[in-house]
Amino acid sequence: MPEPDRSLDAELRKRLEAAGCFVERRAPDGETWFTPHRNRRFRIAAPVRTASDANAILREAGMEEAFP
């Protein structure tokens, strides 16, 4: 399993928060977020390890991919 890229994880969370998404619940294995774009909840494993995982989370939140 690849080492987590802490800057990728931080940048993803910053983008989500800037778009109006917020954490509803924190747990040891991840977080439950709410997205107003799709009016639904989604999970983020802690920490996000790859750009493809980050892009999948953005899609789940109803946002465009942002990581190469």
C-alpha cells in the first residue's frame, strides 16, 4: 500500500470545505462528509493515499476532478 501523501489529503479537504462540504462525523477509520452539491453524505478513508482516490472523492461530492 502506498505511503499517504499528506499534502494531497490536506489539499483535498481544503477544496471540499471551500466548496461548502463539511464533516458530519469523525471515526478512527475515516470521516463522513456532507455535500450540498448532491445533498448527500459520503465517506473519506483516513488518509487519502492517491490522486485517483482524491478524484473519486471529488466526483462523489459532485465536483470536478482536480488532481493529476
